[in-house]
Amino acid sequence: MGPRMKPSEDIKPISYLKAHTSELVRELGEHQRTLVITQNGEAKAILQDIHTYEQTQEALALMRMLAQSHEDIKAGRVNSLEDAFYEIRHELGLMDE
């Protein structure tokens, strides 16, 4: 996980973003931080460097796969390890017919 958020540094109004875009983008890339952008005092958007974004997307994809696997197990949609290897060997043509 990346560095901890520091509200005094990582929450900025949209006016600050408009005035300091280049500087903020450079800092986000260098420090892999996430910035909360506010408008009229409310959080409205997140700005993060691409590396942090990609890590977040990969973690979410893994969590979705784990959740689906859990649902499959609960619903009984599973094969034994022996059956799984049998199917793989069969698909690869490694079995005597």
C-alpha cells in the first residue's frame, strides 16, 4: 500500500488544482499519492498517479475473482483436483483414449 494520506497535504480545493496542475501531477508521480479534490467544501474527485491507479485496479480485479470463487464454492460449482487435472490432460491430448 502507498504512503498514508495526510489531509493537510492530500485534500485540495479545485481552485488549487487549477492553479497548480503541473506541480500536482509531478508530485503525484514522484510520491505515488492520491489527492482528494473538493468543490464547495465537498469531496468531488480523486487524482492519482498512474502506478497507484493500476495497482488499485489489479487489487480490485483480484478481489472480484476471490469473491466469485467464494460464490462458486458456496453454490457447489467446483471440481476435485483430480477431476481438474484429468480434464487438463484430456484437453492437452495427454491421455490414452
